[in-house]
Amino acid sequence: MDCPPVIWIPGKVVNTYPVSELERILRDYGEEPRARRIALAIDSERRKKRIETTAELADLVARAAGRRGRIHPATKTFQALRIAVNRELDHLAGFLDDAHELLLSKGRMVVISFHSLEDRLVKKAFRKWSQSCICPPKTMFCRCGWSAKARLLTSRPVLPSLGETQINSRARSAKLRAAERL
């Protein structure tokens, strides 16, 4: 039995955003090396007809990017669109700005990220929390009034074992970081 095509809900992004903005989304959120080529292909297609389904977009991206590697060529595109539409990095950054305040003394925060951009935000926040001063490096005297809020429990991210990724292939990109409130 054939499944009906999935309707692409964030079609506004795909069908109306300028090429430059599509390219930025694909490059910045999907880390897609062929962002320009894919954005131009989307623009060319949507001038002919509206892109209505995920299958249409996936086929279009596959044709534009070419098939390389073990993952589908549209994976990074869909990831980038999801991150942009849901504002995932904005929400994570907003949470991390003050998350240490949610913890009681000796309380621990553990974050698992599945994307390098998410991991970078978590790493920066945890490092900031563990610093005693956040003044610019060339400042002679501390004027920020900042003091360490937490200590790092993981100096590097904890990665899944080979056994875990064999059982659960989705775990392959997971990175765990932890900090403890002082």
C-alpha cells in the first residue's frame, strides 16, 4: 500500500525565502557545503511550481547535491530547515544563558547534543560558568563582577561507544557534557 505524500508544513521557507537566506540557513544550520547550489535549485524549481511535499524537496536536493556518502544528500537540508523553523539554537542559547541558576548547590546539569552547533553552544556556556572572570583577555583588572558558577564534570564530550552505536545508530552523533553548580 502506498503512503500519501507528506505535506511539507514549513513550505513558506522553501517556497518564499530569498535564495541568499536559504543559502545561509543551509550553510549555517546544516553545515551544507553545497548550500548555494541547493538554494539555487530550490529557487529554480519553485519558479516553475510550488514545492509541496518532503519527497519533492528530497528529490530536488538529491539531484542538486548529488549522492555522496552513506547518508541521504537531503539530510543536512532538512536538518537546517528544522533548526531554522523551530529556532532550536535560539531556544537552546536562551536556556543556557541562565540555566545554572536553576540548579541547587551541587546540582548537576547534563546535556546531550546531536549537532555540532548545539554542542558548541553547550560547551561555551559550561566553560563560561566555570570561569572566575569573563572580562576580555587584555583587560588589566577584572571589572565584570563574574564568579565561577559551576565546575565542569566533563572536560571533553562523552561519546557513545561502538556497541551503543551498533545497537542505536542514531546515537552516533550524540555528545554528552556535564557541569555541577558550585
